[in-house]
Amino acid sequence: MVFVSSKIRVKPSPIHGWGVFAIEDIKAEEWLEEDPMIEVKKRWLEKDITVFSRYRFNYPSGVANPEYQMICLGWGSIYNASTTPNAYWYSIDYENDFKTFRFVALRDIKAGEEIFTSYAPEDPNLHK
């Protein structure tokens, strides 16, 4: 599944470069988007520091030394990170090695507010 909520937009961020913002109020646990992912061997990104190396997620999450890095094909890699995020993500494995990351509101988010997530390993306690 690929999905982007009509309630979010990408625009310049006062925090860092670009960011994802709510253009309408969003309720806690509402889906923000679900993005297809590209798997890249971690060693390739470590050898060639490119723009992709700044926008990657560890995969599989929750392991000390993941073998892969994931790049979102949607807006997932544009969310700015925070230690107090208002959204979270988790990975979904579909058939034929098709993987996505789903981004979900952690709490109510007001229109105009920037949406932040964490690039740290997903926390299974955040989603039900």
C-alpha cells in the first residue's frame, strides 16, 4: 500500500531545510503516510557519503548493527527528527520483499505544526 494523507505538505522548515507540516488538524493514531522503501547495503552508504546517507533508516530496526539502510520513496525521509516526536513509524513487510514504512500521529497535531519523528529504531510500544 502507498498512501499520503491530504492533511500534510512538504515545505521549508525553520528547524532544518525541508519538513513535513500539518495543513489540517490531525488526530492521534491517524495515518500520515505509508512509503515504499529501497534497501541499500549499509556498507555501500558508509563508503560513499551522499545525500542518501543523511536520510536513511536502519533496517531491520531494533538491532545493534543492522545490515541494511532504507531510503523512503515518499516523504518519510523528509520528516525532521526530534527527541520528542509527534509522530512515529513502523515497518511493514509485504509479499515479494516489498517493504514500507508507515508514519502515524503519536498525538493530536494542529494545522501549521511541523511533524517530527525519530530516526532511531522503531519502538514497538508506541503502536498497537
